[in-house]
Amino acid sequence: MKHSRRDFMKTSLSSLAYLSTASTVPLWVSNSAEAVANSIPDDRILVVLQMAGGNDGLNTVIPFTDPKYTDTSPNALRPNLHIASGLQPTELGDGLNAFHPKLARLSEWYRNGNVAVVQNVGYPNPTLSHFLGTEFWELGISPGSNLSAHRGWAARYYDNMCDGAPPAEVNALAMLAASMGRLPKTLSGSQNYLPPAVRSFDAYQIRTPTWPPDLGNLLREYIEILNSLDVPVSSSLDFIQRASNIAQVSVDDLKIAARTPRINSYPADSDELGPGLEMVSKIIRTEAPKFATKIFYVKQNGYDTHANQSDGSDPINRGVHPLLLEEFDRSVDAFLKDLEASGNLDRVVLLTFSEFGRRPQENGSNGTDHGTANCLFAFGGRVLGGVYGGQPDLSTLSSGNQGGNLQHAIDFRSVYSVVLRDWLNVDPELVFGQDFTDSAFGIDAGMVDTEFIAPPPIVLSTSGRAGIGAAAALTAVAGAAAIHRLARDTPTTPAVETGADS
């Protein structure tokens, strides 16, 4: 059974807040606010963080006991770029891996059980192109996909969950790109909704020209007339009307969110990531009204480290990559602390991705070139901390035109599927279609028995497809939740999966 936008929004905008300004708000907003005011809350949030450029996973989650990684001989993989010292404070407790020393703050969150690392993530027949690689990850497709490349995977999620609902229930902030001037493809292409891309709170406003003198007034009058029209559902005018309404309401909403007090300081020298996560934090923490954003998108640029990735004389502190990881560490740490202090940590999962990893071999410029398989992170209060997906296999590197690169063991859409299934509570097959059961990708089987997020307490059926019976599903969910509660209350080392083909 498909969900309506009422299910998608759940804890929506306060009807009182909007009815009090009814003269300036379109009718559909006040109607939808009233309609959802008494619905059952379902306020889980996903934050997608893009590490743009191709992050070097091997120097992020460091396999410090692998002799192939630590070898310093002239023909070794990384005689200059490997990191072999200063790792004790960031070791993950599995005897195999450590975070880069610049991720010291996030290693504390790992020890608290709030960080999952998924390794060996990629897709079949990988491309080494930034453009295509990013597009695959954002659209949720790969070479040979059965899906068309028109809608991002999050947009497909939105459309599937909201199919058939009246347009009057569109939530202006259902999805949002923070500290970005352009909408990422992940959030693009919805048949029902155009999410806002917000560079900053101050810059996000509807501007009307002041010259000629009457033009601004004419545009405002046009918008008012457009919003009052009774137009056919799913028509072009319907989409334009909804986009206009969303723009107006989202401007008003974000003015409210901007006034939410700061809790922790974010890096002052961060261009997009720090400001983006701080914006997300403020929107999540706004109480009057409490917004119902389901998916946020933030970005950090700079990971295309062909040269000066790190300095062989001091690979921990000197070079581009350590600086990027320090910005990542400080920004995500401030965000998680905001959530914890405000009681929102259990509501949020932050998931990272990068379009590809780097080659295991360093190049001649103290850098690394485009690679294939990589690691990613999931952060949050309901994350089941540990290392998943096995160890990078530096002994059996791939051949062919990706010669010398890591072989992936987990399709990235398998990771997305766990998030959809266990966090957003939707059948992943609705989002990935025929690809989900296509053996060429292994999405269905890739992480079918892996839970790195504690599932929600209630399992909703969203299609005719059911992997296990309802009673068994509820039992499994209850057991996972109980184990997670015990793990959070008991100071133990996070679970670790070490099988290379997990």
C-alpha cells in the first residue's frame, strides 16, 4: 500500500502557526497543516553527505596491519603515503583498522557505537569519470541499469511514497539541499515536488525587480493569481503552482529556522560542509513550527587528490587530504553534538558517499588517481556501530581497464537499501525496480542479512513483496532494538564483520 503525503510528512507544520497567517499563505498549506496535525509522528531523518572528488578510503579507514599497505619498499603500493604511526588513539578495536588521526573526534563517536563503516562498496563495471560516477551514485543506477536516468534515488523514494496523494499536501521542506546553490541529482526529478536548494538562510528569498517600477508588483500579483487557480491535477500548471507555493512557504519557513540558536561552533573556514550541517541542525531543532524534512543533502568538495594528497615527511598533518578530513571531523562532530544536546540524535542517520575511491598505488605527485571500491560512513543514535563489508583486499587487485584497483564486494545500492528498509521503512524494490532482483548487481542479496541501523519499531508493508512474515519481521525488529539498547548501555567494543565477502 502506498503512503500519502500525510504519511510522508507526519509531524508537519503547526496548523495554528499557518492559520494565524492565513492571509499570506496558500489555501493548500493551511488545509494540509490541519489534516496532519493529529497524525502519528514518524520523524526519522536522513542526511546525505557527499565527499566530492573521490575520497581515498585507504587513508581514511586505514588497514594498518595489512603488510601490503604498510610496505615501504620501492615497488610497494604506498611507500610515501601510507600512515603507520600515531594511530593508537583512533584504532577501531578490531585489530585491523584505524581512522585517520585527523578523525579523532569521530573515533570517539565510533567507540560510543554511533558510527558504522561499510567497506568494499562500489558497483559492477565501474567508471573512473567524476561526472558519470557521481551520476550513478546520485541516481542510484550503474552501467547496464534497467532504470532510466531521470530521477534521483531519493526523488523516486518520495514519488513512490507519495503517489496518488492530493497535491495540496506537499510539504515545502520535505527534502532540502543545504549550503548549495544547485539541486543535486539525488533530490531531482520528482514528478510531484521541486525541493529547495538553499545557499544560506540570508540569501534564500524571493527577489522581485525594482525596475521598471511596476514590474515587481505585477510579478507578485501574477503569483497570487497563479496560486488561486483551480488547475487539473498532474498538469504542467499544477506543477508550476506547487513549485511557486513551495518557494513562498519555504522562504517563510527558513526565516523561522534561521532564528534557532546555535549550540556548537562549526569550522569557520569551511566553505559548504560546516555551514550546510549547521543549517540542517537548525532546521531539525526548530520547534515552532517543527518541520518535517525527511531528507537533507550536504556536500564537501576537494577530494580529487591527484597531487599533494599528503606529504611523505608528515602524511598525518601535511597535505590536502588531512585538511579535508579535519574539516569533515570537526563539522560532523559539531552536528552530532547539536543533535545529542537537543535530543535529536536518535532521529537522524547521516550517510556519506563519494563517487569512487582512489587507487591503492600512489602516483609520482604525492597523490593518488581515480579508483573504484571505497568505504562510507553512517552516523546516528540508532546506528549499530561497527565495521561491515570485510577488509579491502590489496592482494587481489582487479585487472582490465581498471587494473590495479580494488574489487567491490557490496553494490552501493545495497547500502541504500538498508537505509530505505531499516530507516525510512520502505521496500527498496519500489525505488530500484528490476535492478533490485537482478543478479548482475546483487542488490537484493548484497546486505540482506546486514543491519547497521536499528530498524523502526513498526514494519509497514509498502508493496506485495515480503521477504519474511509479519510476525517474524516484528520479532526480528524487536530483537534488534533490544540488542541495540543493550549495546548502547554497555561499554563494549562495536561489532566488527571481518569476512572479505560479507
